[in-house]
Amino acid sequence: MKHPSPVRRVLFTLSAAALAVATSGTVALAAPFHQINGLESYVTAGQEMTVTATCPAGEVPTGGGGYSTSVLFTVSRSFPIGSTWYWSGRYSPSATESAKVSAFVICTVP
């Protein structure tokens, strides 16, 4: 069996090292993100409601929002303050039914 020349061994070693640095650099830059869901609340006809979701200690929000079980919930605000995401709106159905609303926040370690 033929052994690679010293030049080929150096090139192979440098290529492997460059690949390792490039791969580890990419992985090191990718921060873990996860979603935290806030508690569900019931909103009744004509009611304005703000719901929240909060990142665990030591984490910060990178985004967030909310959801409603009704398309008649009109969102007016969606924003973070500190580690908490706020989601607000008004429920305007033609009947007296209620709907569920909840906020969520996407968190990461800074």
C-alpha cells in the first residue's frame, strides 16, 4: 500500500482543520431558540385583553406574538418589555360568545 506524500498529508491535515473550524464556527454561532406559551385566557364580546408569555431567567425574547380561537379578535399591540412578550387586542363578535387568547415568546440565551 502506498502512503501519501508529506505534502499530501499536510494538505489533507490543513483541509480537515479548515473544515473543523468552519463547522464549529457555524455551530457556535447558532443560538438555541425555543418557544414559551403563556396561559390561555377567555375574552368575551367587546372586551379588550392583554396576555403575556415570559422567558425563563437568564434568557431574552427574540420575537413573539399570540393566537386566538376566533378570527374576530383584532390585535392592537405585540411587543416585548424585559423578558416578557405582550399581546393585546379587542374581541368584537356579533354574538356574546367567548374566545381563547394566548401569547407566546421565542427565547434565547444572549
